[in-house]
Amino acid sequence: MLSEFDLIARYFTRTPRRSDTTVLGVGDDCALLAPPPGAQLAISSDMLVEGRHFFPGADPKALGHKSLAVNLSDLAAMGARPLGFTLALALPEAEPDWLAGFSAGLLALADLHGCELIGGDTTRGPLNICITVFGAVMPGQALRRDAARPGDDVWISGSLGDARLALAGYRQELALTPQELDEAAPRMHRPTPRVALGTALAGIAHAAIDISDGLAGDLGHILKRSGVGAELDADALPAGPVLARRDAALRREYTLAGGDDYELCFTAPTERREEVLAAALAAGTPVTRVGRIAAEPGLRLLDRDGRPLALQPTSFDHFSET
Amino acid sequence: MLSEFDLIARYFTRTPRRSDTTVLGVGDDCALLAPPPGAQLAISSDMLVEGRHFFPGADPKALGHKSLAVNLSDLAAMGARPLGFTLALALPEAEPDWLAGFSAGLLALADLHGCELIGGDTTRGPLNICITVFGAVMPGQALRRDAARPGDDVWISGSLGDARLALAGYRQELALTPQELDEAAPRMHRPTPRVALGTALAGIAHAAIDISDGLAGDLGHILKRSGVGAELDADALPAGPVLARRDAALRREYTLAGGDDYELCFTAPTERREEVLAAALAAGTPVTRVGRIAAEPGLRLLDRDGRPLALQPTSFDHFSET
């Protein structure tokens, strides 16, 4: 059997890609990172557990992609440019095929975003993937959850709900055709972090969050920390292409409380709509205006005539769910 | 049952302690850290798994301490000053007593070293603790593994082997009296990271590593990366006070290949011995000169007459051990 050190050397050690910021990569007690002059570091950690965040036996390449994608999504929601990440990995056994697939998926996404693997840890244990990611953002430009202001537009990148629809298909909560599942499944297994959009919005948008637990719950975090409320236009919520073919009740449920979307929800002043659209165009990411921030606390869902609809805010919670 | 967010809020969210570097702490997509002007960031991740790095049912307060201590030890080995850390935690259940103990042990050590908890993640899963720690070091001052030079002295902080002796007692590999176990056990459960010594040595010492897997194996990493060898004086190796009462063969085995010592092994030019001793005195940490770096590769153990002794380099390996 390979030793721990052989494993790390074989699958995760490469010559540094980024001589601008990576002073010292994998293989010492610490990595050394030189932040861009004047920049602040945005830092986020996510832990993925088998059976909870992914199915046992999940394709290792997709899993490598997703493990980094969810972290890059946090950087995007902060408006930060990726610099590097650490990977801590607990594995039940040292299985070369699994490691080859996982590292290939992980490092391909890393290279796409110039995000260097600078260190980490490997140990035996129940499968657990913990990534901590580092990005750069200039002082005052970060998209913080506490920065939404009454009158701001509320925007969503891309579309919502197809990842939740795929999960419903796997769980047989809903009957999906094989074609529907094929189309929706990549949204669940290989999310696209909105890095280019997030960095383009730094200095333009006010608040942002990435939608991982469902729009209602995640927007709720912005509202709570900003001390504001919001009105959402139920019919404006952008459903994913597969979900869009379903009925209005399911569309509403999965766009509001789906999960695993990894889109950005952000707020921006109305007078900056043109700049938001220009940033979205430059990033190649569609955006949709779905509502507005109000002074009155709480989240309100409105129909096309501006009348309130019943809203049951639900949010994926790792402990209250059994 | 408490929700995930309640848990985090209750046990791990505090007002930021360090307004100099913590711009934004727990509760957003990312934390924001402002590195000291001109500094590089030293970054390390360690993952601790139940049954592998600690016993099932381990005292949560000691475990909180140790989880951060092993990471601070990596910063110390780089000569970096602690700034902050993230904590990702997988728990089988949300148990308030456990969380209270764990966070108390963790945060007490964090406060002692001015190392702020700036973010993280909490999820349900087999118990797993992943900490990523950030420190500051000025360019060119880091104590890298590849910096040992022929002629350097080899130094050890504190003493070695009592943590391994305690483990042998628990495993009943050796018979320890209750008094011996009481004296040795804190070295295993509550290691002291040599932060003050590490930062005092930055700019004085050449290479450093923290001894987590045993001196022979860990010094071996320095030798390999520096392209050098070393001679160690077998009788100079500083045994812990409990181990010191055992016979020479056990002393030698446990000082060379113990594990869980979390002392620093470092190299420094002979002409800087006085500065090394002054740094150790200022840090309140004893240091012992145990050998020298040689141009010839390999690790050689010498008796008091300078004759080679048989050495079986063993190192704790998380995968090759079953």
C-alpha cells in the first residue's frame, strides 16, 4: 500500500502555477502566500461529508470539481479573486483510481480559476473533504451580507432549482424522465461558481451571498444582517430549463427553497442597473432582477399584481434535518 | 434540537478580538483578513479524526486545545506569528456539553496566542475536526524545510517521548504507574505549541519543522528537501521527565520515533548559537543542541564516542499503519 506521503506527492503536488502570489506550496509546515499589495484576504472553509453532501460512491472527478466549486462560490459571493486553497482529506483507504479522478476534477477547476493548491493534510478516516480557499479583494470592495440598503434591487445570477429537481429524481420524490435527469444532474454534480461575475460586481453591488441552501433562506441571511426586508416577484424567479417545464407550484418551491444552486443573490442600487448588466455581460453570466430591498423587515413574495403570496421559508439545515 | 446556525452562533461566534487584522469574522460567505503590511501569509491545515488522532470519548476541552495546538505548532515551525484560523467541524450530533467544552479549550488557546477564529463550517457526520491557520512572516524570514546547510547545528526545543510513553500506557504496551501516566498524559492531550520560540527564531535559524511524527522522520523531511544529511548525538536527545527514568533503549526509541511531541527541530549556523540561546531564553523555552547537518545525505546516530549506532528510521504514517 502507498504511504501517506507517496499519495500526496503523486496526486496533489505540482510545481507552483502562480509565482505572483505562491511563495511556497505543498510540502512544508506551512504554505507561504504573498497577497497582492494592499489587498485583503477573503477566506472560506467548507466541509463535505459522504452521505450528507454527496452520495456514497459518487464519481470522484465530479466530486473533486464540486468540492472546490462550493468554496469558489463563497469567494464569488464576496467579490474576491481566487488565489489558492488548502485541501484536507480523510479517506477510508488509499485508492489510486479514486485519487486520480478526484485530483483531476479538483485541479482542472483550480487551473480554470488560477486558484493554486498550496497545502493540506491527508489521513485515514470516514470520507471527508475540507477545503479552505483564499481570495483577494481591495478594502471596501467586498460584497458583505450586511450591506443591503432599502431601495436596492435584488438580483439572481443564472437559474435556480434544477439541482433540487435532480435530487428529487434520485430520491424518487418526483418522476423524471432519463432525459430530464441527464439535463438537470450536472447542476447538482458540477456546479459552476460565479467567480467572474462576483469579481466584476465588487465595487458595484452592495450585498451578496451564494445560494447553497435555497434562495429564501440565503437571502434571509442578507436581510437579517443588513436589518432590512425584501419583496420578491414570484414570477420573476429564474427557474432552470428542466424545472421551467414543471407547474408553477413546483417552480416556486424549488426556486425559493431548492438548495445546491450555487448562484449569486446580490443587491445593488437602482441607479447602477446598467453597470450590473455590463458586469454580467462581461462575465458571460445572465442575471435577473427579482425584487427589491425594503426597510420593513421580513421576506415577502408578491404575485404579478403585487399582492402577497403565502411563503413558507425553508432552508436546508444540516442539523434540524434528519 | 438546535439548528446548525444556532450552534455556530452560540459556541463559536464572538466579537472580533483583533481589530488590527480581522476586518470581518464569522457569519459571512468569507472572512476578511488584512495582513500586516509587507508580510507573507503562512497557512497550514490539519485534520483530526476520531479513533485515529484522538480516542473516542476524548475530553472535549483537551481536544479543542489540541486541535488548534497542532496547527499553531505548524506556524511556529515556520517562524510565523498567529493571526487567525477557520474551523470546520463534522459532528455525529449537536451535543451542547461537548460543544461548550470543545469551544472553551479551543478559544482559550486561541486567545493566548492572539489567533482569531474568523470562520468555518459545521455539519453532521463522523467526528472530524479540520482547522486551517494563518500567520504572518516577513519575506525571507520563514523557517523553511529546504534551508538547512552543512555545518548547521541541529536543535530541539523542550523534550521528546513522554507523549509516546503515555500512548504506550493507554495501549498497555508498557506498564506505567498511575503517577507516571498522570505526568506523561498532558504531553499527549494538551501539547504546547512553541509559538514564541518559532517567531523568535525567524531570521536567526535556517530550517525548522515541528516534530509530530517522530524526530527521525520529521528531521528526514528537512534533510531530503535541503539535500543534506545529519548526525545526531544519541545521548544528547532530550527525553521527557517520565521517559528519562526508563532504560536507554526505550529513551532512544521514543525520542527518535515517538510522535505527538510538537516540539521544534531546527537548524542554525554555529556562529549564531548565542542568538539561538537568547531567543530561547526570551521565549521561555529550553533548547538542546543534538547534532549537526552534514553534506553527506542520510541520518546517522552517533554514540558518545562518535561511533555510528544502528538506526531504524520509523515514522508514524497514517496509511501504512493499520
